Amino acid sequence: MIRKIEILRILHERGVPAVVIGGVALRIHGSPRVTHDLDVAIRSEDVAAVIDLMYASGYYCARASTPTALRMLLTPSAAKEWVEASKSGSMTFVHFDAPLAAADMPFSRIDINTEIDFIFALSIPVPRLRENAKEIMFENFPVFVASPADLLALKKKRPDKSPADEADIAFLQRLIAEKP
């Protein structure tokens, strides 16, 4: 299985600007939040390249869930068509060790630790996120992590804030207030 950090390395090598946002970014900034997925901001013009990379790496795009399963898109072309038609602004990928033969995957077969979400419709453009990001060298390549101020702005813009989002907002506000 290709690790999440390897996906970030490949994106970097291919010149796809990517910025880590969400729970992992919060953890890097010192939040106690626990998360299993990796949220990555990308530009909309990079969506097709990201889809191709993910499928080549054994990841499949999820398009919906049923009460018992996650409905996967079996090909890169199906994923591209769905992204274009749905106008969702994000894509969720999950890794599988073998090629999928059926679209509906029971939740028991899904390893949530492999989930990577790519968000490309954000209130802050990716170039600005990257300009303000904290750069961390990881395994000889840079990983860009959204700044606390940008994470706060993104969280505040969410229309469907969960209790976890509210806790994240409070953490980020304290973090920003404590900076000299």
C-alpha cells in the first residue's frame, strides 16, 4: 500500500501544489484532535491529475454511502465524470489492496486509515493557502501545512459546523491569540 505521505511526495514531484488542511494540520499545530483521514487542498485544475495518481496507487473514489456500504467509482474516467457532474468540490479516496470488482464495498472492508480527501472548492485559493503555509521537510521533500489563521478562516466558513469544528475553532482562536 502506498502511504499517505507518499501521495504527498508524488504530488510534489509532479508539481501539483497541495496544502494539508483539516485534522492533520490541526495536530501539527498542537491540537489534541484525533483524525484518521488526510485532508488536502488542491487547485481545481489539478483534479484530473490527482484522480489518475490515486487510481494508479490503488485508491478508489467514493461517491456515496448506503446504510451498509460505501459506493466506489471503479475507474478514473467514472471519477472524473462524477466530479464534473456533481460539482461537489471535494473527492474522497480509500485504498484497497486488490482491484475492485463491485462498486458497493461493505464498511467492514474499508480501512478508514487510508482515507484521503482532496478539497478543491475552498473559500481561500490554494496559492494563498500555500503562501501562508508552514513548510515541513519530510523524507526529503516539503509538506505544506495550512497556517492557523487560514485553518480558522476555513472552519468559520463551513456552513455545517459539527461540535468537533467548534472545538477546532476555539483551539485555533486560542493558538492565534497566544502567538507573540
